[in-house]
Amino acid sequence: MPTVTTLITPAENRFFRLSEQARRTTSLQQISGLLREHVTVKVDSPFLLDTVRNLIMHDHATWLTTCSHEWQLLASLPYVINPSDNRRQWQHCELCHKPVRYEYHVQNKHDQRELVVGSECVKKFMNAETRYLMVITTEDNFYAVAQYQTLTAQVPAVPTMMFKQPWFQQLPSAHQAEARTVRRETHQTVTTYLKHRTKRLPLSDLTPAVKHYETLVQLETESIKAQQSAQAEQTAKAQHQARTRAQQVAAADEQNLRQSQAYRQYLRQLAGILVQRPTRTVAKQLFDGLKGPDLKRPLVNSYQFGLMVTEYAQTRQVQVRRLAMLDRQFVADLNQLTQQLDQRQTTRFYDDVFNSCWGWDYHREADQQADWQRLLSTRWAIKLSLDWFQQAAQLRTVAEIQTWLKSQPESSLTQQLTRRIAAQPQLTAIPRKQLKRSDLREFCRRELTTSADLTTFVQRFGTAYQLSDTKQAQTQETLAYYYIAKHSAGDHQVALAQLKMLLTD
């Protein structure tokens, strides 16, 4: 098959430009300027842009079909046969410009413009209705076109029943044979009517076919609605399933995120900043130093966290309800963890104040001073001073402490200390319930060299910390290994390697 190199021929160019109504209502209008400037358009024309070339190749057939419906045979003079045998005396087709002996006169339905067109161009450019009338209009009935127009004015469905394509494409298969019969009978009735000049319209002959056609139209309409309804239901079902899957995936992702170590650590880091109740400037600096879970959208940004810091300092709650873009579960988790951490740190602060003044036995005064300085750096000790701690530490009996506390301004500190003294009448240390790595290192630094033996070293840990049974046992065992290693002159790494080998076996 030869390669098509010409996209728009000169005849097609003229046909497109003369079919003004169709040109204005289709994508053909996009190349109106091109048609005026270039009679022929080829695939390799240097002026042709790739986008325009693709448009022509895609829509060319549609343009021809749409333009063809804009023209009809002229009822008063459908055709003329030139009596001369001399081609030079023949008129030229106004589309292809070739001399034609059979002159078909066509008329634009919108502006009534008339053209002389040859039979080949009628076959090429006109629609099925016009081509049918060209064939049916003969010397036997020169006025077939006029008769046809009179008939279709009375029965407008006739052109559709005879020429529409596709024909009942969505009609149920059980009725397709009926549709073909309706078209065939209509065609026969109209053709019989047009073959002879007559004023009697075949209305009674067409009535059964028209009624049958209307029934088929109704059946096809119902079939289309049923298909659309089924399609809509299927689409809705698919969308529902997609939403359900997306929700399940999102819920699983959210659950996995909330159970992940990165998420819990990030919450602890944020809560650790919030309970300090810093200024927004300090909070932003601390926040910028954090790394959150690897997500498409961060859980919280610097501005949002600044609002959280201000809100928590004022209300001791993290809610930020006006920030709708924040994940509410994340906010709830952060609020819960922050309050828990705040409560633990508050409890630990008051416990540490009691312990540093009366409960703990310090081997070195410097260690006690260091604990007081640490406590003074927290937000709970704003109204305290080093002198206050020194005064408190000089008191040795419960009665002295209670009398001294009553002389102090009423505050949450005095209330909390009074409660702890009532619970610890022997002024014994209040054990900590949680242990951080930094706490364990500080304990070892202070107690390793001052403990007389391993038993004393481990016992002092038991006085300072009361963890869960499993954690307590594991930590005490770790401390024993550590104490032995630190008091041994041997190679600890070799010993650890041998111990690991023994435990593995």
C-alpha cells in the first residue's frame, strides 16, 4: 500500500473553506489560516508543525463527514448534462477544477450558496443521502430531490431511518434483525415513491415502519440507560473498593507509623521540648535540630510546633484545634505523651529535691552541689536558690524540716515535700522508677570507687532505683560485670569474647 504523503488536497481545501458552518463548529477552525495560505498540505511540508500534522491526521475523516452534511442537491436543478462532446465547452467542477459533462448542483443548507460539482466529487465529498439522491434522480423523475424534501418535511425521521450511521449500535442483539428490516422497508418505500413523479406522499406505507422505528429508539434508549446505570454502579463499586483499599492501606500505614520506633522517639523528643516550656525562639532552635520519621509530609512544622509550645505553656494541653492540617491522632499522641512526661519529670524533680537534701548519702560534697545546680536549671526551681538547698540540707530531723517548711511561702514545692516527708519518716531515699543511660553512667562514676565491694556497689543501686523485676535484675547483673571489669587488671575485651563464646555454647 503506497504511503500517503498528501494530507489535504486542493479539492479538500476548497470543500473545507466553503463549508463554513462545519468549519466554525469543529477543530477545523484551528487550521483556517493554514487553509487560506496553503492550497496543498503534505506530510513533509516545511511550514507544518508537528502538533498541526497530528491534528490533521487524527481529525481529517471527521471533518469530511461533518462538512458533507452541510450540503444537499439543489431541488430545482439537481443536475445538467452538457450536450456538447467537446470537453472544452464543459464546465469545471468547483472543487477539483476538472471539466465535467454531468454537472451536479449542490446547495449549502445554511447560506444557500450553490456549487457545480462533478459526479466523482459528489461521491467523494457528499454524504450518503446526497449520493442516494444523485443516483435516484434520473430522466424518469428529474424532481426526485424536490419530492424527497417534501416527504422529509412531513416525516423528519426518514433521513435517519435510511442513512444514519451507526445504525442502532446499542440496541439489544435480539432486536437487531428488526432494525435491519425497518431500514430495508423504509428504503424500498421511499425509492418506489421517488422513481416516479407524484404528489401523493407514501405516508400510510411509511407509518408502520416509523412506529416500529420509534419503538426501537425507545428500546435503545432504555438499553443505553441500563448500560449507563450498570456502568455507573460498577464505577461506584470500583471507587468504593478503591477508597476502602486506600483507607485500609492508610490505616495500616498509620498504625505501623504509630508503632514504629522512629515515631515514638520523635514524640519523646518533641515532648521533651514542650515540658521545658521554652520561648518560641528556643523551641524553634531545638525543633530544627530534630529529625522526624521519613514521610511524604512532615508530621509538624516549625510554625505549628511554636504554637504548641505557647499553648502548652498556657494550658498544659496540646490541642491546636485551629490547625486543621495537623493529624489529630498525632496531636493526641503528643499531648498524652507530653503530659505523662511532664508528670514524671515533675515527680522526679520533687523526689530529687528530697533525696539531694535528706535521702541520699553523698561521698563527695561536689556531687551534691552538682545535683543542686542541675535542679536549679529546671523550670520547677525558678523560685529556689543554692542557699535554699544548703539550708534544707542542714536540717536532720523530720520535726526540724516540717517546722522549716511551714516558715516557707506556701507553694507546690512545700506541699510536695511535706507529702514525701510524711511517706518517708526515716528520711530514706525515694527510689527512682526509671533509668536512663546517662543516669546509669553517673551512678557508676560516683559509686564505683567509693563502694567497698561489689555487694555494696549493687546494694547502693537498689537503694537509688527500683525498676521492674526483670529490668532490675538485668541492670544489677550488668553492674556486677562492670564492677569486676573495672577492678580487674586483665584484658576486658578478651574476657568478654570468651564469655560470649561460653554463653553461646
